[in-house]
Amino acid sequence: GMTVIFCTGETLDERKANNTMEVNIAQLEALKKEIGESKKLWENVVIAYEPVWSIGT
């Protein structure tokens, strides 16, 4: 099967506003809403956190 790489991360403005955790939780909740509770589907998901400072500011 196919593996999904789901990248989460915040914008510079979100980081400056100290909203990093809230932003990433919202992104993960959106993913969970799409995938649901199926353990089989989650086996094919990789979650990668890309903080804004690691990709250039």
C-alpha cells in the first residue's frame, strides 16, 4: 500500500504568538477526522513535524 507523510508545522506569525502547540494539535485533529479510528489506516501514516525555524525564516 501507499504510505502517507503528513507534515505539520506552524507559520512564523503563529510561532511568534506562542501558538505552536495549538496549531499542530489542530492539524493533527484534522488528520484524525479524515482517517478515523482505523488502526489499519494509521499503520500507513508517518507524521513529520517541521518547525518554522528548521525550514527558513
